[in-house]
Amino acid sequence: ITTLKPRIEWKKIQNGEPSYVYFESKIIGALQNRAMLLEPASLLITNATREDTAQYRCEVSAPNDMKTFDEILISLEVQEIQHSEEGGLGSVPLPGQEPSRGGSVRPTDDGSV
């Protein structure tokens, strides 16, 4: 993006209904305290919950660029954290992998894992 101040909008589309997430240079709505815009137009969501599961559409209008308008649609699915039998966090398998058995992550006394 070479336009100095492109118009960037992020919308969350849930059940076919769009709602603004990033509009007029501000994060708004339910993500207001959990998201930020990274340059040039990436949306970073922290502490994602199942309620964040949706499609997200980014629209960029940059009148001084060769491509003056572009959009992308991203599907986000937030899954529940799996807990191991020992009470720690178990590993979540990647597609095509078997779930790990008995592995866990436990915090140490200093808070690190």
C-alpha cells in the first residue's frame, strides 16, 4: 500500500450479518480491548474466544495505488482448549495427526511453562 492514508475496514460476518470491527481508524465493538491493527492492514485478535468464530472481511481502498480497492475474506474458528488428565494443557493435534496421550504443559513456580 503506497497511499498515505488508505481506508481500511474490518468486518465480522456472523450468521450472514456484518458488524464493524475496525472502522475510521479504531477497533470497535466486542474486540475493542482485545484486538489491534498491525501495519499495513493485519488484524491481531488476542485472547480469542469461541464467540470470535466467524468470517472476517478486510476492505482496503487506496486511491493512489495501482489497485485502488481490494478485499479478503478470512474464516476464523476458535476451538476449546483441551486439558490433559493431569490438569495441564494437552497438545491440540494438527490435521492428520493423532492426539498426544498423557502430555501436558504445567506452569513452573516462576510462572513460565
